Amino acid sequence: MNRMFAIVEREMRKFFRSPMLMIMSLMMPILQLLIMGNAFGGKIVGAHVAVVDYDHGPEAVKLREAFDAIAVNIKTFTTINYTDENKAREDVRTGKVDGAVIIPKQYSRRVSAQDAPRIGFVTDNSDQFTSGSLEGELGLVVSALNAPVIQPRLANSIALEIVELYPYVNYMKFLLPACIALAMYISVMIGGGMLYIDDKARGVHEGYLVTPITRLELVLGLNTASAIKATLSGICLTVIGSLMAGLGIIFHPEALLELLCLILGTAIAFNGMMFLLMVRVEDPLTPRAMFGVLNLLLFYPSGAMYPVSAFPAWLRALAIIDPFTYCVHGFKAIILKDGGFTAIWFDLAFLFIFGIGCLLVATPLFKRTL
Amino acid sequence: MSEPAFYPDQNADRGAPTAIAVEHIVKRYGDFEAVKDVSFSVVEGEIFGLLGPNGAGKSTLIRMMTTLVPITAGKAMVAGFDVEKDPDAVRRKIGVIPQALTSDPDLTVEENLSIYAKLYSVPRVQREKNIAEVLEAVDLTKWRGAQTKTLSGGMRRRLEIARGLVHNPHIFFLDEPTTGLDPVSRIAVWEMLDNLRRTRNLTMLITTHYMEEADKLCDRIAIVDHGKLVALGTPMELKHSVPGANVVEVHFNRETEEWKGRLESLEGVTSVQAESAGFYRVLTSSGSRTTMQLVEMATALGETITSLSVQNTTLDDVFVHYTGRQLRDEQVKPAAFMLPPRPGEQR
């Protein structure tokens, strides 16, 4: 096994001599965490809503006072008065305002008469996030106005009581597991796949093949080195990402051990998969061309950004065999939920079995000659 | 077996044990036959050269002998072991320097050597001793801590040679060891290899397309062309095998169709090769006599000779003799530099 360790030593010396690999494998996930974590998941503030009031009655005034309260307090939107409904619609279409509330004639009278009063909301549903937020706020206003002034002593309607198991999870925290997985994938892709093919093309492998090293020693040496690099990337991003997202999980020894096992399993799974894909590749351009495609195929179907349960059947099938799925699930279970080994044992088992299985298939495919 | 055109020496006559024996070796890639039924042997302590143009099959031959490429047919014995049946035993006995510079630029000279010593399972104490010795042998001791990327091309080539020696091999294979080096570095490498052979009793097999390198460095040379062994012998034997002891190079101020015939009719001339317009290489048994006749002929015809030189036969002439063309013709593919014909031009 000394010859295997010679390969590992060579790879690791190279790795530490040129820290660019480590920097580049961490840079993109950290930026993603920083930018996407802050850009997404925030609440809509300062939207503009046109109000066309044809009624001007007391109930319409009540409604407009409610809008003003929103503008002053949670600031989701401010209102702009319009006199012409068509002009308001046109401005919604051209993006000058984000929505338009139409208060029809006879609104106040219908409210008083309890005669199916209605207000209209023209919304720009091409931006579902903003329109959804505005609809939500307006829905709350309408519910509040519909509520009886005096609450009945015995509630006769069904109420849903929500119990949140975990503290508030902002988007940056939600994104952290995906970013750790991404950092490890980039490390394996560059430090495993690309360097492997580049070394082959440069004749470095030719140098190895004329020595008495066995096929197994060579395969294990190359893969151990690549897995160590991915593990280091995973550890770095877990620590940096947790600090950025304000998570204290890294200060809990038990959770740290669970994370370390998960990082190790992920490194073995990603590396085994990459070696299997690259074992017969000769052209240095191939791994570069595969980088983006693989990222798309593995990262997005994993549930890293959107829940797997929302996928169509064929995409769910891809998620089932995707090691990213188990890696992201495991990291979420520890980082966001502190679920312990009970929550991640299946993920760990899948990752280790998948990685070792890939290596078992790849080893006989590895050519001991040129 | 296709016997080479010239095969004057057999190892049995040399009285030394055989280090490498290649018998009827063939390498095919699909329908393409890269090496065609080649046989030769190398005795211990010998520097043996495979000389030929790029694509002749030299590197394929060396790769088969060093276990890198499977042999399609035939047999190769290296250090007494069958390359196909016992490749690991062969690998332990040989050192190989590939054509490309493959030492790691990010690692130091010593680290590069140490990792290769470990790949050969050289014990720690022996490893340190070997590294010190090979660094001394290639004159890189004071650079042992330097990163490889800071070394010059010649120094990197010396490091490659040291790397191939770090486990004390018996047989050393070098694939184009001086390609890409400047003339000074090339001569330094030749001297170093010759010195290593003497001090370490190494057997060396070298591929090259440099005539001068083969002539100066090798005890015996095998000329390889289109995958076939076309001639084999010592440089002197090969030169003597070519009819004509001298080469006269003559350049006339204008080209006429009659020059070739006139030159061939001169006394002692064995072959005439047209190099370019008005420029001819004439193989002759007597350079001085042919020169005198040539000058007299030109004077009588009222033609002007712009340059004239007389040389001894070189390996280039040997190559021309056995293959029908010059080795340097193969270095650059003419078609790659051929201009398209002008409109109306006939070719």
C-alpha cells in the first residue's frame, strides 16, 4: 500500500502548493450562498398598488385606511389614487404599478346590506412572487374586514393551529446544505476529474504505468487523494457557511461528527461517480464540457432548491439515483433540524454504497496499459 | 521474418549476456500495422539506438518493451523476463524516460524523485542514498529543494533522467531524450548518459530522430522506417555498408535536365540525388577525384559552380540509402505547407 500512499502524497503536495483549486471550489458556493441567500426569501417591500375608488362610501374609506396601515407598518405596498380603471390596468400592464384595486360603485351599500360585496384586484401574474405577496396581504385585509366586530363566545368554525418545530429558517440557512454539496462537487470535478484527465494527457500516468504499481493501488491512490480534497472543501464550506448564515451547529460536537460522516460519505460518492465517468476519457476537453451538464443533471433534481415532491415522475426517478439528493437531505437534517444519526443513516448508507459501487465498476475499466 | 537490409553483428559474437531480445514483434491498431515483424537484441552495457523519423514506430516499440502497450504478436524479453507474461518483473528492472517532461512542476526536485522511489518501493534509507547519488550524477544536487517549474528545459530533462534511475534499474529506456533541447544542453545530456553507462553499467535503449545523437551516443543503431527495421549495425558498419565513401554536394548557378545524367557518368559515382534546383548530393568512392572531374566538366560546358563541398558518408546518407529518402524529409509533412495552385497552374 506504500505505492498507493505515494500517489496520495503527490496529489496532496500538488494540492497544497496550488491553493487555487481550494479557492475556486469554495468561491462559487460561497458567492451563491451570499447572493442568493440574501436575494431570495426576503419579503416584498415598497410595491405600488393603484386604487380606483368608484364608491367613496364609508366602507371604501375603511378599506383605504387598511391599505394605509400596511404602507406605514409592514410596508408591503403603498397606494396611488387613480380615477380611471382603464388607465390603472394599462399601468399594471406596463409595469408602472404592481397591481390595481378596483372598489366598485355601491360597494359600501352592498357591505351594509350584506349583498355579496366585491372588490377587484388586477394583478401582474407574470411575476408570481410579487403578485402572490400582494394577494396574500389583500386577502388578510379582506379577512379582517369580514371578521365580526364582536367575536362569538364559542367558535363554530375550524381553526388551524400551526406548531413550528424549528426556529425561523431564512433562505440563507435553507441554501447552506446545497452550497456544501456544490462545493464538494466542484472540488471533485476539478481536483478529481479534470486533473485526472490533464495528468493523463500530460503523460504523468505513463510515468506511473512503467512502475510496479498495481491497478488497484493506482485507482485507490487517485481516488483517496480526490476524496480528501473534497472532504477538505466540504469542511471549509460547512464552517464558513454556518458562520455566514448564523448557525451554531458547528459548535456542537455530536452534530460535527454527524456532519463529518456525511461529508466523508459525500466525498466518496461524488468521487466514485466522477471516476467511473472519467475512467476511459482521454480528451481534456471532455470533463470541462461535462461540468455544466452534470451540475444541471445532479444539483437541481436533488431537492437542493425546490422540493422533490413537486417534481414530475421522471424527475423524481432521477432524484432517486442522484447522490446529491441524499447529500442535501442529510445536510438539511443535521444543519436545519439537528436530526442526529437517526435522520441520516439512510443517506449515509446510500452515499457509501453508491461511491464504493462506482469504484468497483470503474476499477476493472481502468486500463493498466496505454 | 523480414531481415533488415544490413545485419552484420549478432550478440553471440559480442560475448556479453543479452539484456533485451525482441523476436518478430508486431503491433496492430485495427488495420494499421505500426510495428511490422521487428527482431533485434541488445547486450548488457550497450547503448542501442532506434533511429527513424516521427511516426516510424520507434515509440510504439519502446512502449511495448516497457509494458505500456500490449504486444499484438511476437515476443519481447527484457532483463530475462517475458514482457507479456511477467510485466511486473520487467518494470522492477527498468527505468523509463518518456518523451514528454512529466515531472511535477509544483513539486521540488527531491519530492519528484522521492515519490518515484516510493512507487518502486525503495526502502527509506536506500531511498535517501539513491536520491543523493542520482542528483550528483545529473548535477542537480544544489537544486534539490527547487520547485521543478523553476528549472530550465535542460535541467528538467536531467531531472527526468534522475527519476528514471532512482531505483537503480538495470536497463534504461529513453524516448527521444533530447527533443526540444538547445544544442549545448543536448551535448550535456549525451555526456551525462555516456558517463552513466560507464559508472552504473547500464544498458540503454534510446529512440531518436537526430542523426548526430545516434552517431555520437549509440554503440549500435537500428534504423526504423514505416514500422520495419531496415538496417542494424554500429554507426561505422552502417556507413561502410553504403556504396561510396564520400558525399560531394554541388550547387550550380542554373538547373538543366542534363545535370543528373552527367554527374552519374563521372568516375566512382554510385548515386546522385537532386536536392533542389541546381543542387545535387553525389555519393562517390573518391571525393577528390569526383571533385576534380566535376570542376573540369563545368568549365568545359561554361557553367558556374556556386558552391562545392566534400564530406564523409553520414547516417543521413545511410538512411537515404536504405529508405530512398532523407530523414529530415519526414520531420515536416510537405503537404501541410503546400500552397494551393494558382488559377491555371498545373501540378
